Amino acid sequence: MANVFTSIGDWVTERAPGMMPMYRKHMTEYYAPKNFNLWYYFGSLALLVLVNQIVTGIFLTMNY
């Protein structure tokens, strides 16, 4: 299975040379702080939903 992921990574690197280093820097080598917990994620999700409701509410108000 690891060989499949390695070959996919090689395939992507051939076609987009800057993609894999950027992926490694931002996705695999970025360590999140230890104090993140379930409430942090729910708070972030609640904030995202609130902003979404405000933005869509503004557009609905303008078009109604």
C-alpha cells in the first residue's frame, strides 16, 4: 500500500514540481498545538456557520 502512495506522489511531482514540497510543509510537517480539543473544533464550526448565515442573509435581503 505504501508503494501505491509513493508512486502517486512521484506522479504528482513529475507534473507539478512545486506541489509536493508545499504539501509536506503545510500538511505533514505542521504540528498542531496540544491544547486543541473537541470544543475548539465545535467553536470553529459554529463560527463558520454563523458567518455563512450572515453572508447568505445579506444576499437574501438584497434580492427579496
